[in-house]
Amino acid sequence: MISRFLYFFCLCAASLQLPARTDKRLCCGKIAPTANQNIFKAQSDPRVIYRERINWDYKNFTGTAIEKKPFNITFTRRCPDSWLRFRDSCYFIEKTRMELSDAESSCYEKGATLFTANSLEEFDVVMRSAALNFWSWTGLVQFDTMTQPKWLSYGGVEPTRLKWLVSPYTSASNGRTAASECVAYYNSEVKIASYNYFYPCNLQFGSICERNATLINFSLS
């Protein structure tokens, strides 16, 4: 009787496909396996990734154009050298100071977008690496017709939940005027003294580029 039971048990076990081991440990810049791992393309993938780029000018926010161009990179599970990683995104801390429209173009040339935080945790972690005791563009703007700031890229945490210079938050109390429509973050070495604030979009600040497939409206050719 026991032998028959063991025989039946072995047959059942052999017919099962046990799931592969998932190792959550991180090493050498690799992303731990996740359910969204398939959004990254293998380095040998010959296909070109495209996105629809919104070209905007701080001098004329009402004029936008849609242009489809190829990225010159392929998404992989590894961040490029000199890029930082947080979860499924890679970040480039741009120390060269430039106005916001140039910062957006610079990120695009790197196959990325200006930083868009999807959570307060992501914002805090990434901004700790921004230029210290200086300002960096956040990818937040508030146009003439908008009542609240908005991320230039898709998605993003509710901007009013971020740490602003003046609290409780209103756009006017945090510098928003017809001449100051872009948000920069001052990264103080004393964390409690860091803040977001509106500035003229043509000021020369640092910036952060983010490479994250969930933020890019792309198609494969």
C-alpha cells in the first residue's frame, strides 16, 4: 500500500512544472527580476524604439509639435555607466547647467526624459543625488491655462504632495507667475531645507534624466 502511494506521489510530482527560482538579490547594476521585466529589451534586439516627442518652448508654451524619432539606445536590464538605478529606472544626474528646454533636449538625446517621480519615495531617493546646494529642473511646469503644475512626461506623483518652499501649497505662494512657469528643486545638504519652487524657465540649472519604458510612449518598428 505504501509503495503504491509513493509511486503515485512521484508520478504527480514529475508532472508538475515547478516555478524557476527568483533571486531578489541585486548585484553589479542588475535589476532584480520583476513582473515588468519584459518591458526591457535585450541588448541584441535589432529593432529601433520610437517615441512621440513633444517639442515645447518656454517662450511659447501654446505651440507644440509631435515628432516621431528613434532613440539611439536599446532598453536593457542594466543601467549605462555613470547612470544611477532605482527599481526599474535609470537616472543620469546632469551637472551641466542649462535652461529647461535644453535640458529636455539633452535628456532626449540620451534616450531618456526629464525626471518624472511616480512616488514620493522615488523623488526623495533620486533628488538626494542631484547637485548639492544648487537647483535642478524637476520636469514640472505650469502653463498659463493650468491651475496646477504638471509633469512634462507621462504619469507622475501629484505635484502638490511634494515638499515646496511655502506650505500649505499654492502656486502663487511658491513663485508661480507669468515669468516663472518651471519648477526646480533646491537640494540642500540639510535635507529639511530642500524645496521645490517656480523659476523662469531660461535660468541655468542642473537636471535629471530618467530612462523608464513606462514613461515613454513608444512603438517597435
